[in-house]
Amino acid sequence: MQKILYYLILLPFSLLPLSIIYVFTDIAFIIFCTIFPYRKKVIVENISKSFPTKSKKEIRILQRKFYRHFCDLLAEGIKNLSISEKELLKRIKVANPLIMDQLFNENKSVILVAGHYNNWEFLISAQHVLFKHAAFGIGKKMTNAFMDNKINERRMRFGMRVVHSGNFKEEIEKALPSPIAILTLSDQSPGDTHKSYWMEFLNQQTPVLFGAEQLAHTHDFAVVYFETKKLKRGHYSIDLELITDEPKSLEWGKITEAHTKLLEATIIKQPEFWLWSHKRWKRTLPEDMNHLKEIQHEKFNERFKR
């Protein structure tokens, strides 16, 4: 069934101009808003808890804006399966590439970190072309192996190398010491809350993936936050902000706090562009949070500070 969906529907559909694909997702927008509201309960709960002062009317307006953007993402995700390099580079640009250029000239590898905000698929496909660093992306495997292979095959056609938790260490070490840039989206709900970094994010205690910080300390990688801005429908700009080029000088949690707070500020400015349909806060708060943080801090210092 997945092969039929991919070869007979998704891939041929992606060959259409994006303006035509938008027509179909405009219909999906109407359906989401009226007939079958996609993950409405999750979306409303996430927005309500993140913005406790918003009225029901404001929440409904934000929900509708999210559906509008989400349907654009569906169209752009489909188009990304077959988009040409030339068209892709017309649709996504870097506002301040000198940050990455300088790090490359210093032979410094980088972790590019942000969240599921605006269009991340265009950047995944274009990263190797946009930056001088060899491009890596750390992704979570999809449930269906066929679709996982095909989607990542299309993501990698311009030079990106998608790696997973099972092979990323080996793949990264093989690529070093040449400068590489690893793309990671750190706003997913972690699988193990006891290995996560807990902090307040959007007015809620939230477990945050600690991988970016751990990777930075392990290999002395610079950490750069990227904010994806929507210029107009189907067109985006990437703004870069250097968090640190000396990660080993920072204490436990500083990198995670920094990139998560930057993402939070990005979301607050234009919340409709974040992935509200994701079950971000499905994990249970640990019973003894203070004790957990003490243990995590101690283990971090044993590994990186002694």
C-alpha cells in the first residue's frame, strides 16, 4: 500500500507546479477547519497551555492560522520530493551566511539547531548547497521502513546525509576532521525523560533532547541556532545566530537552555508557524526533579569537566 501511495500518488503529484499543489491543500484547509479538524484536541490543548492568557476566540484564530500554514507545509513537503535544485534555491535563502563561512574557514564543525518551525524540509534538502560544510541531518526513523527510505532518499539527492541514532556516531566520526554541519530539530518529545534536560518552555515544564549539547561537548562543535522566516507563500529566509564556538567552556545545560529559549522567542513572535499538532508534552514529570538534575549534572561533569 505504501509503495502504491508513493509511486502512483505522491511522486507524480510532486511533479506539478507548487501553485497547483496549493489548490489541493487549500481544499484540505477547508476540510480541517470545518469537517474533520486534524488533531484539534491536541492543538487546542497545546496552545491553551502555552498561552494561558489567550481567550477562546484568540485560540480559535491561532488554530485556524496553524491549519492554514500546516496545509502549505503539506504542499511544500510533497513538492520537495521532486523539486529541482534551482527552484529550491529560489525558495530558501540564508540572510547572514558569513557566520557559517567563518566557522568553515576556521575548520570548525557546527551543530545547526532549531525546531519544527516554518518549513524545515526545504532546509534539509538544501543544506549541503547553502553551506560549505558537509551536510548531515540526524533524523528519527519513520514507522514504515519503505517510506523512511524513500523520503530520506529524496532529502539526500543534493548532498545531505541523513543519519539515525543507530549510526550517527560512526558516520560523523568517519567524516571528521573535515568541517561538517549537523542539522538537528530539538523540539521533539524525548523517548526517555530521565535522560532529557528539563526546563520551562512555553509556560510548561518540558523535557528537551540533550543530544545537541552532548554532541557539542564531545567533539567541540560550534552551535548555531537558525530561525526560519516565512517571506511569502513557499519562500523562506534563514537567520543564523551563533550560540557558542567554544562549547567546552560552558557549564551543563547552558547550550540547551540557549537554543530552547531562542526557539521559544521565535514561536512567540509568530506562533502559527510552529507544529502545534505534535504531542510535545506527553511525558510525565519525574517525581524528584531536583534529584534527577543533580545526578545529570554530576554525570555531565564527570564526562566533560574532569
